[in-house]
Amino acid sequence: MTGSAPPRDAFAAFRHPTVARFAVGRFLAAMASTSVSVAVGWQLYEKTGSTWALGLVGLVEVIPIVGLALPAGVAADRFPRRRVAMGSHLTLALCAAALMALSAFDGPTSLYYPVLFVIGVGMAFRGPSVGAMLPQLVPSKDFANAAAWFSSTFELASISGPAVAGFLIAAAGGAQLAFAFACAAHLGFVAVLWSVPPRPAALTGKRQGFQDLLAGLRFVFRTRVFLAAITLDLFAVLLGGAVALLPVYAKDILHVGPVGLGWLRAAPALGALSTALLQTRLPPWKRPGQVLLVTVAGFGVATIVFGLSTTMWLSFVALFFTGVFDNVSVVIRSTLEQSLTPDSMRGRVSAIHYVFIGMSNELGSFESGATAALVGPLLSVVGGGVGTLLVVLFVAFGFPQLRALPPLHQLEPVPEPP
């Protein structure tokens, strides 16, 4: 499924100034986010024993992500993206400190959710601002290589973050140290962003209006191939997201405790890291749209296997392959976004893209928790995997443009309408 071109320069992205620093910063931020996710899940399930409480985490976080998507995208185009990113990560650091205090002083469960809502606010502005900085760091010919490397650092953080969080939870007998670690990591990314040279805002001197606010949404819906790609992600992760139920599997089904939870949470990232590193060496996909469909189907099958598993090793392997398949999807989708979007619209398009991702991840957590509360975790996870396969069939026949997609390096930005 690859072209005949020779393997690409594996380190092409790092031959440009500031990329290495930016990659380190994203690594720290990803470690912080995954640590908070593991720690919040463990803390709430320990306090309540309720899958509904786990599902509410995703719902509370997704509300501001969706509600603030359009203004966050405009902010990423209207103001220097570095400043918007710094403000969002300072907000996330303060929220991690608040969660640390709640855990250390055994605060009531009800207070966790307002903090999670503010985390959603920070995530809403972080997504488009950080995501739109890539084209400011590397030329278009190196987008795919940069996306693969950034995905690698994210996945490496997603392996180490949950493992570190699980270890800190076990060592402290609570989640306070994991939250403290997350706070420090977010502040580390703020320091990295401070060192990145400032760039002018994309929309400097342009008048803002309501139509401009909707420009990113219009761009996504008229670019059918990109809409197909993010639709796959939205519904696949919405239906097949078993991560929210990992505390239940770790404690009640696999009986592996918080350290086992950390490794289960890290398994998808380990698979994704292996695949991301491989993709830095592979030549461009000859039929990336077809590859995308196959890998999302593989994600659904691996999810079904995990839902049926009652042994730690099989669960770990199944989650590993969800990461393998998901990473191919991530790199193709991210490269597609950067290749098709004009720079003046990157913040707004990235915001819409991030809404799809946020909706799939956070609403997927809510869907998994709510469904598990009604029919049990096994049926929730297996049913989600089956639903993912049905979504693949729908997109394959409903969006023929995706199946006909040429190699990504041949794509050009879609002209912005007047």
C-alpha cells in the first residue's frame, strides 16, 4: 500500500530550528494530560465505585470544547498562536494544582467536575493554537514527517504518563502526586513556548465578523475528503472508546490494581509509538484513503477483542493494536489537514478538527460509562467495536472521494473562498 519512492529522510522535520524544542514541550504536555486522565479516573472510581461517575468526566470536559470551538479557532488566527497556547497551558496547570488539593484533602466528588469543566476550557483553546503552529515550524513537504514525529512524542508520553501516574498513585495511596506531576509538566511546556520565536497573527489587520467565525466550519464541510476522515475518527472513537472503562477492567475484571491500570492505559500508546516511528521511515502511502479505512476497521476489531478478554496479556495486546491502527489514522488525518488548509484558516479549521476529536474522545468516555452502567462493561465495549465496523462501511460507500485520495504529498491547499 506504499508508493515506489525511496524511504524519506527520517529526521527531516528536525532539520528546522525550534522543532526539537517544540516536540519536547508537546511531550511534557501530553504526559500531563494522560497523567490527569488516569488519576481522575482512579480517584473518582475509588470514591464512588460508579461507572456513571467516570462517564460524566467526558461529558463535563466536552461541553466547553464544543461550545468554545469557534471562538478558540478565531483566537488562534487573530492573535499570536504562541500566546494563546501559553494561556491555555497555564490554565491546565492551575487545574492540575486544584485537583491535587482536592485529592490531598479528600475533597468532595462534586468539586472535581467544575475543575474538569475548566480543563475543558483550556483544552478548547489549546487544540487550535498548538495544532496550527506546525506550519510555522516546517515547510509543507515535511508535514507528514513532522506529524509522525510529533505523534511519536505524544505516544511516548502516553506510555510514560499513565505508567508514572499509576506508580505515583500506588506510592502515595492517592492521586495527589500524579496531579502535582501534571502541573509541573504543563508549566514545562509553557517555558518551551516562551522560548519559541513569536510569529505574527494570521488575520492581523482583517476585520472580524460572524461569517469569519463560521469559516472553518464551512471549509470542513465543503472539503469532502477531509470531512470523511474526521467523521471516521469521530464515530470510531465515540463508539469504540474503551479507555474510560479501564479502571473497571483493572479493578473488577482483570484484578491488576493501579499499576496494572497504568500499563493498560499505556498499551495503546506503546502500539502507536511503534507505528509512528515506523512511519517516519516509510515512503508515502500510495492510497492513503484506503489505508485509513482498513486501519479504522482494525481498531474496531481490536476493541472487540479487548472487550471479550479476561486475561491481562490478551487485554494488553488488544489495546496495543488499537494504538497501532489509531496512529496510522492520526498521521494521515493530521497531514491531510495541514496539506489542504490555507495558513490564514489553520486556527479555525484546527478548532473544528479538535471538536471532532474532543467530541469523539470525551463523548466516547461518556457513552462508554453510561452504556456500561446500563448493560455492563463487556457489552458496552464489544458493542462499540461492532459499531465502529459499521461506521467504516458507511464512510467507505458514502464518501468515494476518500477511497480515491492520492498520495498526501501531492495535495495542495484548497483556496479560501472570498
